[in-house]
Amino acid sequence: MISVIDFGAVGDGVADDSLAFQSALTAAHQLGGGSVFVPTPNVEYRLTYPIFLFSNTELFGTGSCCRIVMEDPTFAIKGRGCIVIGSSNEINRDKAIASYNAGTFPLASVTDRSFVNPKLGTFLRDNQQFVQSSKCSVHDLYLVAKYTGTTLDGGYGVNIVNSQFCSVYNIWGEGWTQLIGIGSDVTPETPSNYECHAYDLHVITPNQSKTYYSIGFIANSTDCSIKRAKQIQPMASGTANGSGVATNVVENIEIADIFIPNLGRTKSSEGILLNNAKGCIIRNIFIGNAINAVSTYYTLADFNDASRPNFINGVSANGCDHAISIYSKNNIFDNVMTKNCLYDIYFGNLNATGNTINFDVKNFKFNTDKLPSVYLQNNIIKGWKYQYKYLRPGDIMFSDKSNANIVNLNKTVATKAGTEISFLYNIPDNMKAIADVRCYLTFGENALTGNPAGASSVNLSLRRMTAFDGNSNTTPFIEMTNNRNAISDIPIDTNLVTQATATTPGYIPNKTSSHGLDNSLDVLITMKNNVLNNVMKELRIAYYGD
């Protein structure tokens, strides 16, 4: 085991310990790998330049009392990094080592534009020629980003680039724009990783100027994870970006056991952001005070893979605008609990199709690009299946059956001349919303001019009780209605439809209507000015429900 103290690290918060740390890590590499120990400092270790791990190297400290302060981990010179596993275009190990050796650090750039990263979507798992480090670990360190100039953000605490079989754990962080980076997604900085895992992470205070992803980001990588992580203080309200954990262009990623009780209302404010992902697992997530607790997006069609859906299971959202915000396809949501949230689900755009929602949704929000009914029909939502109820008119005949000429046990009721017949069906609670109601009918002979009472007519209405007030004169609210009149004295088969699908929201809710009482809808059909053998036939109700 090697100690950074053996290579000149002081830990007094004044001396620059960068070279001592890098010398210890390089020495471990020259031995074929090894462990580099960071003892508890008297004050704190001060770094002014990124430090890099080679393969088979462990860098570890003594836990939360092992404090390392990185000064100005900005993009322009230092490639955002503090501790780097691997090497890439933006934060290049060879370039940095050369600067250490030449004594030109911390002012020499660590970026090498001649270095070729795998392209976005070219995964290290399948392209081993890009591997820069393997079997490394960093753990038990308290990392602080300190900004002394005009740039007050940009730093990554531990950055893993083009590496595999690596782990980062028991890390505390303050002031980082991103505590953990596992890959990146902006050309030409598109490093990839495979089987890299970060866990037991503590973001004490995220960067208050700009936070990309306070806990971590996984991009252009496969089979990686971020688990058991928490953010203690919120991000600054109104600042740019601002998610807890995020992905982009990934496969087989796991994000689990994330606890962020107060994310903060940044411009994006997403607890978990799953973008361009397939075969991923998101589980046991607690997010408070966010715009979106969990959001899913896609911009690349290759990640719309119905055979490899993403599983989001166990989300608790507290004080969020939306518990789940969906802008993508092929996600399965289960066990989502909300408290003090405006909406359980937000369908953000027409990409939100082919999703399965296995929890009881109390309230929806829909983008206005299409009617809400389009989203309901293009996703599988527990309790909101689009289906039909078929009714025989004889079963729902409200008028006395003696008013009819024929009541068929199958699906017809024929009228007597000069009578009025009504049919009434109470909408049951399991029908959460009605999309349309339709029936078949026949106007009999002489239903127009041959009828002394005037043209036969049929009215079809969906009604709601407006008040529970004991007033028998209170009229119901007509949610939708349509009427059909006879147009000939020759018997004619026709139909009658009343539907909500052409107007917002595209359905009539059984509950939460401003027009009257919950669970009080009924269908009323009235046949007036009847001649002999006007015929009511079968009815169909299209609804969303169990």
C-alpha cells in the first residue's frame, strides 16, 4: 500500500498536494497496480489540477473526515475533473501527466483534441480497443469544489471515462456541478464505460450556480449503476439545468435507492431523468420539491425498443408538479406514490406512447398537442383501459313494457303507435370516463309525413346530476347529446351517436367534473312521436375504466 504522504502530500489546506497525489497514483501504476491511501489530513488536502487513475488502482481515504478541496475544476483548463478514472478527449491523462512532469500545471490544459473517443452509441462493452482504465476504485473521501475566479461552476467530483469494472463509493461532496460522471454525450467528448458503479454517495450541498446532475450522470455507457445516494441541501431555485441523476444513450443501467427530499426548483428540476435508454431499472426513488420526480425522454429512435422496456418501480414524490413526466415510449411504471403533487402523470408530447402504467392514477396532465383521449388510448393505464359495454334495450327500458309492441329477449324493442318510450342506464363507478354512446335503430313506416303527431324522433343524452339538494325540479346537466329525426315514410335503418372525442378532453369523467356530482352519470334515450314498430336496437358505450 502506498500513502500520498510518502510522496509529499501535506494536507494543511495551503500546500498544493496535486503532484503528490498524482505521483502516488503513477507509482502504483508502475508497480502493476495497487492501493493508494489518503490519511485523514490535519486540515484538508488542496488540489489545483486533476489526478488520474490507471488500471488496477485503488484510491481511498478514511471517510467523511478525509477532506480534499479541488480549486477551480472548470472546463477551460482542467476538463472539469477532480479525480479521473481513465482518459478522454476533454480530460486527457497523458496530457495531464506531461504537464505534471514539465511543471506547467495547473495552467496547462488537459484537453487533447487528437484523442478519439468512441462515437455516441458506440459502447465500450462491444469495443474494447477504447478501454483506458480497468478495475479501479475510489472510496471514502470528502470532495469539495472551490471556485476562486469568475466561473463558479462546472466541476465533476469523480469522472469515469472509457473505463470498465470500476467502482466509486462512500463519497461525500460539496459544490460540484456533478458529483459523479460516468461517460458523456457531447461530441467530441463521448467516452463510454462498462460495468462501472457508484454507490453510497452524499451530496451535502450541490453547486449553487449551476448543477447539471447533482448526484451523477451516466452517458454513452452500458451495465452501469448509481445506487444508495442522497442530496441533503437543495439546488438554487431558478438556476440552469438541475437534475438529481440522469442518463443519455444507455443500456442496462440501474438507478436505485435515491433520496432527495428537497431537490430545488431549478429550470429543469427533475429528480431522475431517463433519456435515450433501454433495458434500464429505476427503483426506490424518493423526490421532494421538484417539477418532475421522474422524467423519461428520447431523441434517438434506436432506443424505442419494445422488447427492452425500462422499468420504473417504487417512486415516492412529495410536493412535485408531476410525479411522472413522460416524453418517451416503452416504459413500465409501478408502485408510484404521491403526496402534495399537482399531477401523478404528465404526458408531455406525442412520443409518450406504448407505456404501461400499473398504479392507480388520481390525476392526469396532458400536453395540448392532442386530445387527452389520444394519450389514454395509446398507453396502457391501470383502470383506464379503453373498452366497450354492450346493452340490450329490453334490459334498460325505463318505460313500462306495456308501452311497447314487442320486447325482444335478444336486442330489439318495437314501439306502439302514439307512445313515448324511454331507456335509462346508470353509469357504474368502474367506468371512469365516457368517450361515446351509440345505438342502432329503425324508423318504421309512415314515421315522417304519415305520422299525425309529427316526425318520429330519438334523443340520446349523457346526463349528470347537478346537486344533492332534495329539489325535484333541479335539472340535470347534459354532458353530451344528439338527436335523430325520421326523414322518410319508408322504413329506414340508421344509428345515433353522441361523443366527446372531438372536444377537450375527449371524454366525460365520471368524477372530478365541475358540472355536478361524482358518480351520477346516466344515459337517457327517449323515443317520441312513435309510429308502429319504430325499433330501438342494441347500444354501445365506449369508456375508460377497469
